[in-house]
Amino acid sequence: MTLYLYYKLKGLLTDRSGFFWGIVSTLFWVLMWVYVFTRVEEPLPSLDILEEMLRINAALAFSYLGALSMGSVAVGLTAGAIASSGAVAFATRFTKLTPAKYLVEDFLAGVAAVVAYALVCVAMVVAATYARYGILVLPENPVLLVVYLALCGILLYWLSRTVTLSMLALGKPRLPLLQMLPLFLAFLNYATLWLDLGDRVYALPLAPLLSLIVSAACGIEPTTGGWLAGGRLWENLAQGVAPEPLNALSVPLALASTAAWITALTAVSLTLALKVKSVALEEFAPS
Amino acid sequence: MNAHSLELRVSSGFISMPSKGISMITVENLRVKLGGSEVLKGVDAAFRGKHVVLGPNGSGKTTLFRTIAGLVPYEGRIEIDGHPLGRLKGAVGVLATNIAEVYQLAPVKALELLNLFSDLSDADPVRALALLEELGVGEELLAKRRLWELSAGTRKAFTTALALAVNAKNVLLDEPFEQLDPAKKVKLASELEKYSGVVVMNTHETWVLEALPDWEVYLAFEGRLHGPVTAQKLESAAIVEGRSDGALLTIETRAGCFSLVESEGGRTLTDLLTLDRVYELLTNISIRRSLRGGLR
């Protein structure tokens, strides 16, 4: 290992645009979620029912707001990779940072940054919920939660790398719409809060993982989507009825889908990397 | 690490560099196209020892250095210490440069970048900081700002000091004197004179011919290199319009042809201060000739 891993991670965590999109904008969404969208009708239900409602509410926020945060960080990874393409080309030739070391260290730094920002989102949701209701809603299975967040990080890292290399291979380093693809994906997944995709959820990258995150954070069965459809979740919870998922998510299938996406994106990235060889291809952008 | 006792790792495995191996950079028929136009048009050069690539802005000097540093796709042949550029991987201490984009590896403060590159290139951070101090750049500033937050002059001093601190066998310095005051230019020139490896720098300022008389000079015009000629000879050479028998160099440009001839008197390159003025000179000659033709 070289110091690249440490400084790359530090750079990602202290970069101003990363801070804005990963922390400030996420804080805005967390406050909106907890103070505006969370509606517990008066009179408040009993404390144990309220705790259960808030735990599920927080778990949905960890997952779906966390996805927006992670998507923003992945966009930052794309921008950073394009900006440093020349530096990487030089460093891998003339420093100890060989291509293999770069690949490993950049991957670890990128995934760690995505997970770190997601954990900040988790902390913000816990703090905001406590500030409003005085109830601490900690994740039920924090280890599994971190594992699923790490899988999100790995998937988004390779998606970001695929986007970067595609832009470089196309000779078009400034394609804002393509660059924002990880964030668009996060918003698309956000829609599954209301929309049940059924078995099609396995074809959408990230979506099965987000459902697993909800399950790990609050202990309810994962679904294929539509958590908030028709307000049934809150009605049932307020009456003390455990939520019954309309379409249960298969955990093995969800993990297989994630593995397939990660493998495909990694393969495309490595193929494109061989094609562009990290050269700063922005030079080829049409003038 | 001593730059002359390095191991050079290439894609086919590890190749031990000879302890007193020849340091040199050679380019053959180098062609580079950027944005649809040909920026380098078949450059041939061998850099061994100390060299200046002297040329006006837009002549392809920086593109040549970026290409040798592996930042730009090219056609032709580039070899560094006898190894094709494409085969070099993890070759610590073989090449260093002050091209700023090379240092944009991570978005951290400049001082942290210095630590990072000291680790990656076995550079001597103490030497880099001492040189920066001499060039008027303090450690406190580097601890506060990222590379692109530094002024252009400070950024250039920073990357130049870092490139020299690597103690690489070959160093490419892109406009190292840019935005330095005269006293600091002298200090940097003295550092370059003392450097033990191959140094190739580019500039458009002609005072270097006087300051570095023993260096070999290539003149860069419109994507081609002409030379080499020693700086001492070029410094006193007169600029003559058109072709001239026995000229040190004859150069064709869009604005006309000129030769550099050894003679007493006449306008020299150092009189111009910067090579950008060659075009002005040739255009003036052309206008005067047209006017004379018109009067007849």
C-alpha cells in the first residue's frame, strides 16, 4: 500500500463539493423527511407502537436518503477520476503506484468514502428523529447494515468508473447527464418507495440492496418496493399491526442480482480501462 | 533512493537499470494530433545532458513534454533510457516533471501532495521545501491551500521543486521560470546547473541563452524542432531573413523563413527577449517588402 489510499480518501471526505452534496444536501433531505414528510397523527399511539413506527421510518430514510447521498458521492468519484486521469497516467508509469496498486487503492478509497457518507446520513436521521420525538432509533443489525452499505459502495464505485471510462473512451469528458448517472439511479430507486416493481426489482441496480438495508435496520421483511404505497404501512403500524409485505424480496436473488451487476460493471470498466489506458482523453474533445 | 541504483519495472517483469546507465530521452518522428489539428509534426530529438527547447507560445513545447510524460496519445517512438514509453510501469526515479496535471492525483492540500509524491517517487521532501523556501514559497501556504488554489507562479514553483526533489534520471521542466522574479530565476538556474541528471526545459524567454551557455538548444516552431545548437552559439547568432549559406539553423514559419548565422552585429535572439517576437519581426519585414513593392 502507498499513501495514495490515505490521501485519496482524505481528499474525498474533505472536498468541498463532496461535503456539499454528501452532507449539506443530504441534511436538507433528512430534515424534510423527519420534519415534513413524517406524519404521526394525533393522538400519538402508545410508546411501543410509536417506537416501531419511527424505527421503520428511520430505516427507510437510512436506505433511500442514504442512496441519494451515496449517488452524489459516486458523481463526485466520476468527476474526480476525470480530473485526475492525466495524473494517474503519469503516476502508474513513473511512481510506485503501479496500475494494480492504483486499482486496489482507488477502489478501497472510493468504497470507503461512499460508506462513510452513508453512515453520516444514518447518524443524521437518528439525530433528527431524536430531536423531534425524543426516541433513539438505532439500526437493529448495524453489522449487516454496514455490509449492505459496502455492497452499495462497491456497486456505485464500479458504476462511476464505467461512466468515467465511457466518457473518456467517447472523447467527451463533459457530458453532465452521463456523469450524473449514479444520482439518477439513486432517484429512480427512491421512486420504489411508492412503486412496487415486483420481480423486475432484481433487474434494477441498487434497488434490492436498498430493501435489504431497510430490513437490516429495522428487522421487517424486505419487499420488492411500494413501502409507502397507499399509506397502508402507517395505517397498519398505527393500529399495532405488523407490516405484511405485498411482495416479499428473495434475499438470495437480491444478492445474486447485486453480484451480477457488480461483475458486469467491473468487467466493462476493466475493458474500457484497457482501451483508454488512463490517458487524459479530454484532449480529443471536439473543439 | 539513489536515482542511479534503481530498479526499472517494465510490463514484462523487472529490469535492473545499470548503475551508471545512460540517461537520455529520444523521440523519433513524433506526431500528435489534438482537437483535429496536428500539434507535433514529426519531431526527432535526443535529449542527453542539459537541453532547452526554446520556442514561441503555441509551438508545441508543452505538448512535446506532455507526450513524453505519457499524458497524450501519439504516433512515432519515445524511449526513455532505452525503454519504450509504452512499456514503462512503476519506473520510480526514471522521469520527473513539473507539469501541474501530473500532481492532481488527489484533491488534498499542497503540502499533503508533497508528502504523497515523496512516498510515491522517493522524493526528498526536505530538499523540495528548502528549494521552495528559496523561491519564496512558505510551508504554511502549502499547508492551507490545494494545488489549484495556489497562484500560477506559486504552483509552478511548487511543481518544479517537487520535480527536482525526486532526483530522477530525467527531468522535464515546462516553463520553470514563468512568473519568477529575476533573483529567483538566477537561483533556479543555478539549481538546474547543479542537477546531475538529464534536464530538458522549455521556455520562450531568450535570456536563458546567456544564463545557461553550455546547454544544448532546440528551437521549436510550429510543431517541429530545429537543432541542437549550443546556447552560447545561438546567443550571439544574428537573425537573417530567408536562407543563408553556413547558417546555424534555417527555419521555415508561416510568417516567412529566417536563418541564424554566426556573425558580429545584427539582431540576435536575446535582443528579442522572447521568441514570440520572431513572428512580429518576420511580419514587419514582410510588410516593409510589400510596401517597397507597392511603391515601385
